[in-house]
Amino acid sequence: MARSRVALLVALSIFVSISGSALAEEFLVKGRVYCDTCQAGFETNVTTYIEGARVRVQCKDSKSLQTVYSVEAKTDKTGTYYVTVKGDRLDQMCECVLLSCSLAGCNSADPGRSKSTIVLSRTENGILNTLQYANAMGCFKDKPLPVCSQLLNYYLSDV
Ligand SMILES: *[C@@H]1O[C@H](CO)[C@@H](O)[C@H](O)[C@H]1NC(C)=O
């Protein structure tokens, strides 16, 4: 009786520590890639989202600056990508990089919005933080939409 109870406790504590460490060492990074139809440098209400854009999440060692982790993903229909990052990243600098816009007519990355730093720290205010939102990354449409000049006046006057 006592022995089986001990065995159960041991089994339980192994289970808890395995699931605990799996949680602590896995992050889900979520972000979006958009087509900046106004070449505005930011998202507007005529911005569209790109399916099939390629992104990479990479982490560099903060001392050696060597890339020690790299994983690629593609955006879905809503322009959203998800990347699962495994392992401890506390001493690393991680970022999302736009590799390719993959949309005819909207195929050049906005240099100001083609990278996004992400912080893969386990806790924020003591809470386990496994989902990280990356800033959206953008591509310029070759020719701005006709509505853009009016629209940008509206956005830029709103200071
Ligand atoms: C975008 O915003 C502008 C300014 O508020 C508005 O005039 C325009 O109708 C909006 N366009 C769309 C597609 O929502």
C-alpha cells in the first residue's frame, strides 16, 4: 500500500516536472505580414495581409553574436505566421526577419518594417509567458492606391 503510494507520487512528480519544463522551454511567436498599399510605412485601413510570405525567427548569442537558432515559416490566408521556438533563449537576442513578400505587385520589403525584435523571456511580471506577439512586418505596393493621398493626409494630420 505505502509502496504503491510512493510509486504514484514519484510518477506524478516526474510528470509534473516534464510538463513544467516543456512549457518553460517552448514559445509560440505570432506575427503578421502586410502589404502597405499606400507606401506609408505603417498599416492603414486599406492595408491588406499577405499569404505565403516567408519569415524567419532567429536568435543570436548576445556575446558572440553568432546565430544559434533559426526557424522559418510562411504566413496563412490572414497574413499570420506562427513559429514555435524551442529551448532556453534568455541569453540570446531574437528577432523575426521578413525573407520574402511573395506577392506580385507588392514584393519589396519596407526596410523600416522588415525586422522585429522579440523578447523570449519566460516570465513577465512573474507570469509564464509562452505566446509572444511580434510587430507586423510590411511590404510596399509598387503603386500606391489612388485613395492613398487623401488617406495619408487624414492619418498625418491626426497629430
Ligand atoms: C479609411 O479611413 C478614411 C479616413 O477615416 C475613410 O475616409 C475611408 O473611408 C476609410 N476606408 C476604408 C476602406 O475603410
